[in-house]
Amino acid sequence: MGCASLPTRPSPTPLPATGRARPSRSHLRTCTTTTTGKPRRAFSIRAAHSGLSDVSVESLPLPDNEAPVTGAAYSFTGATTSLTNRILTSSKKATLVRHGLSSWNAESRVQGSSNLSVLTETGTKQAEKCRDALANIKFDVCFSSPISRAKTTAEIIWKDKEEPLVFLDSLKEAHLFFLEGMTNADAKKQYPELYTTWREDPAHFHVDGIYPLREVWRTARQAWEQILLTPGENFLVVTHKSILRALICTALGLPPERFRAIDVNNGGVCVFTVNKQGEAMLQALNMTAHLYSDHTYQY
């Protein structure tokens, strides 16, 4: 097993009047992990003009027959977060899909966990586009929220498939109490402080001491464990925007404060690969090409 180190650099090298300064070869190092004399992984580190001193990286051996899905992230303790806290029998892939446009999406209403918002004609077409785009991918199981707009989307995508369609309560949307069903304009007018907190500081939004994002972060972790511990290697997940944001953030180790840093459109597709350690790597975020063309996905 090898390692890499960066020598002390007391001050930045000034750029010449024309062209760019070329890094010294003495500041390029390669670290290679070997087993039985054969390289398992190699990577290079380039010294930055930052005055760093005695920086080192140790490369850990990969488990046998395990392809690295997070690249050199194996070399850093805590670089990724295990979603299962146990070793999986194989690496996994999860494709996450947001439901098609719903009636309350179209009316700009707060949806939350309400089951009264249904898929629109546009939403149905979006679901059909998702089905066509994913037609060449063999999924072992489809997991879906049981709430109507996601359930209908999943049933359209999963039409005529023999593999199981499983509804998980852990994939339900965040509960937003009495705001659900209100138009955004009315909610802002009647509950200005509460609505503004939900829109601008959702991690601290609460009603009677209950914080919806804390709960949805908990259920997102639960959903990941339920999905990844299911036999199979390739899963489809159909759900809602808030729980999708939580699924993505928990997979990446991000806190509720980063909730609005991620967005997924109606019919948008995200893809994660997960290694045997339960560590996830985001492969694609909010793919929507299929909604505007006959684009299909191959992975």
C-alpha cells in the first residue's frame, strides 16, 4: 500500500506576464494500492498554491470483487455515509422518480401528505414518458409512496411488469398540517410567519413542537434501509419532492438545512449507486430529457 504527501510550499509561485505557470513535477505524487503486486487503484494529488504542509492520504484496500463506486472516497474515513450500517450481499442501484404533475401542483396548492391531489392529464403523460424512458432497464422491484399521485405514477410506469410493486409508508410526503390544501397565496396571507419559515427556513418550521423535516429525514433513512435490504440489485422508487430531497440529502450526508439546495421536477429522474458498505454515490440528478423527447436511458 502506498501513500501520497504534499511538501511544504511557503508562498505561491507568481504567474509570468504571459501564459500560465506550470506545476513542478516534484509536487505531483501518485498513490497506488496493490494486492499480490497488482494495482487495485491509483490516484494523483496535485499540490495547490495554498501553503499546505504534511498533507497525507492513506489508501485502503477494496473488498474482493468489489468495484469502487465512489472512486477515491474509500481512502478517506467518513467521506461517505452508510445507509444500512451493515454489509450488503451486492452493490445496488436505485432510480428515483418524482410523480407526474398533480391537480394541486397545477393549482399551486400546498400538498404535503394529503391524498386529495390526483394526477392530471399532463401528469399521466409525464408518467408514460418515464415508463418509455426506463423501458430498457431491468428493475427487480418498484417501491412507491401509497399516496394517490405517486401511486398512480408508479402503476403507469410498472404496467404489465411481473416484478413486485411495493408501497412503503416511509415514502409518504412530509405532513404540513393545516397548510395542506391551501393555495400558496392564501397560506402566505393567512399564516405569513409560518409560511415564510416553511419556504425560507424549512429546517426550523414546526407546528406545536413537531418539525416535519426532522420526521421526513427519519423516514428517508428508514426507506433507504428498507429498499437496500430487499433482495435484488436494481430498484425503482416513485415518490414526492420533499421526501425525494430527503432521500438525496441523507444519501449524501446532508442535514435538513440543505433541503432547498436540491430540486426535482415532476417526472424528474435521479440515480444512485450503492456499494456493499451501503455508501451511496449520486450518478444523476433530476434528468428530464425524456419529458421533452423520445429519450431513453441506458445504465
